[in-house]
Amino acid sequence: MTERVAATPGLYPLPDWAKETLSDLKGHQKGDLLSGDESKAIVEEYAEVRAEYVDDQLDAGLDRVVEGQGRWDDMIAHPLTVHDSVETGGIVRYYDNNNFYRDPRVVDDLDASGDVARELERATDLIDGEAPLAATLPGPYSLAELATDEHYGDEAAFQAAIAEFLAGEVEAFPAHETLFLLEPSLVTNPPADGEESAATDAIATVTDATDADVVVQTFYGALDEKLYAHLVDEAGADALGLDLVAGDRDDTVYNVQEFGATDSLALGLVDGQNTLVEEPETVAERVEWFESQVPAEGFDTTYLTPNTELFYLPANKYRAKLNALSAAAEVLD
């Protein structure tokens, strides 16, 4: 019987009460972003944000709890932008939306920094055994695509170095039940024909670093069918995250029908970029619709997730979507 798991990959919107305080502490310009050596006052403010994120998830009844990544100035670049071997360039718009990241320019060898592990340790203390922890990292393909290499000198070597860096970060993580690897670039800027295995090898380097279940979470539409097949066969992931909100969801269903699937799946069921809050019954119906389309006896686990990160939303809407996911899992049970 398939286990239904309500979860999110992280990156929540800052609470309204924290926005002004953090803006004053960090600065008011887009260039005044986190550098990894924040003051005690900033650390304490983010600790309060983290505690609220954990409480929101426990109150909603999610089956996995994430740290929420309030410190992250964007959903992909953060682990590099706070690294000593990285210099940050200009502010760049990404993924065709009104969000930005600082161009991380890698200028020296990358090694594990422990930055994300420290966040997760603090979240573990807050959760205090009430629910399993889920960790979140950018996937190596997307992180390498968004970063600038000024050290390794070769695209394949750079992607491999990013993967090894992320694997080192994972090895320092506290105990976690699930690891979400965020890979939106697999959809928006997929590998060139014939280069799919380099991307899947990089992902496999990270998946091999943990005993947790790994979800490769994709956003913004359907994967190219050839790339999808490579991911199923080569990435070493326990689950692929598939966007069922995007208009090309039929292409996603076709991929599963034609090329099979990982043992588990993560279904993007609520719209992370739309303030309209889905009813739990609607979310449950989307799961049942998908499962009726695919020739499988069942998956080990079906993760009920948003189709994108929730940081785009107002805080009250993100909380409502957490509740919708949790309630949908109960409807399905």
C-alpha cells in the first residue's frame, strides 16, 4: 500500500514581523544580502523565524518538517554565496519571475562549509522528535547552471565539483528522513542532447551521500522525455518531483506511462505561485487522477507537495497551503 506523505521542500516566506527588522539589520539594497558571517542580532532574528516555521508545520500536521530556510536569499544559490571560495557578482533575475540571486563566482576549490548542516541541527532541536526532519539543498545541475566558474575551467569538472561539494554538505547533516534536491533547471534549461548522463551522475553523487530517501524536485513544467528516462534510470533518487499544476501535465503523465517511474514519486499538487488556496478534496482528486493514468500497482511513497517553493506567497497563504496538503493526505487515507 502506498504511503502518503504531506511535505514541502522548504523556502518559506518571511513572516511580516521579521521583514522590517531584518531589512534594517541587513540593509535595504538588493546587494545587502546574507554573507554567512551575520551578527548576533541577525542570528537571533532568524532563530525566531525558524521556530515559527517549525510550529507552522507541526500545527498543520505535515509528515515531514523542514527548516524553512529563512536565511536563504534565494532558493538555489545560498550554499555557494556564503562559501569562502566564492565571490558574489551582480544581482541576476532567474526563472522568468520577479526573484533574484547574487551570481556566485567560484574562484577556488570548493569544500564542505557546514552552513546548511548548522541550520538543520537548530531545526532538529526545535522539532524535538515530534516529526521526521526533511532537508533541502539545491540540486547540483541547477546550482552549476546558475553559478559562474572562474576556477575549474571545464563545464563537466565544474558540475562534478559542485556535486562533490553538495555531497560533503549532506554528510554533515543531522539525521533526516528525506532529502529534497531542488532541480528547476532540468526543466527550464535541460542538458544538451547526449549530456544527460553528466547531470544524472552529478545528482547520483549527492544521493549516494545519504541514507535518507532522496526526492529530485523539478518545477515549472514537464521534463523532456529523454532526460526523464535518464533520471529514472541513473540519478539514484528514490522519487522524482513532478509538477502537476503546470499546463503541460499531460506530458508528465506520458513520461511516466512510457518510461516508468522511480519507486516513489513527489507530486506538485498545490500552486506555489498562486494565492488561491486549493481545497483538500481538490488536492486529493489530483492524486487520484494521476494514479489512474499510470500503469503502476502503486508507489512506495507518494509525497504530496507544492509544485514550486512557497516563498512566493504571503505568509497566511503559505500556511493555508500547508494545511491543504496535510488535510489531503488524510482525505486519501
